[in-house]
Amino acid sequence: MRVASEPRYLEFNFAPSRAWAVYRFAARREAMAVLLEAPAPQILVRRAPAHLTLEASVSVGDLTGGGASALHLRLGAAAVLEDDNGRLSYWALCHPPGKPDFHHPDGFVLELDL
């Protein structure tokens, strides 16, 4: 998640085990830091024989300073899945050219105004 006009961004990681982490980057893959003050997200996992659903809710205001009256955010949603044979597949709203790179600015395609 990034404020549209800034190079810095946040990366949220959620797992079916309900483990989670938030990282702050100063720019693309630069100056990564664990965001320890991040409030715990709400994570809901539903499993069925043919699918798994993971829903995560985060308080964006707490992570973006909360003082701005309006925010224009760009988000990239992505997942890395491992099948029963250990093969990985990469999924995203948008894949920029080349190898999968979830940090590429062109992958932040979902725009939200808060």
C-alpha cells in the first residue's frame, strides 16, 4: 500500500495460520523495516475441500499518520501459493513485465480514496 504521490510504501503479509507482519519501505525494495507499532489486523480464514478464503482487515489511518483529511492510496494485491508438490505459483492484480516482482510500482493498480 502506498500513498499515490510518495515512493515509500507498506507491505502487509498474511498467512492462513493467521501469522502476519507489516514492513515499511522508503522506496522500491529500499530501507525495509519491520513496523512494530502496527495494530493487529483482523484475519478470518475459511477452508473448504476445494478452496481457502483469507480476509484481512487493517486500520489504515493508524499506519499512514491518520491526520490527513483524505488519502489517495494505491494497492497491489498478490499471493505466492505452494501446491502439494512444492511448486510455487505467483498471483497478482497486475504483473509488470519480467519475473514476478510484487514491489514494482506498476503492480500497485488498485486505487482507493479514503
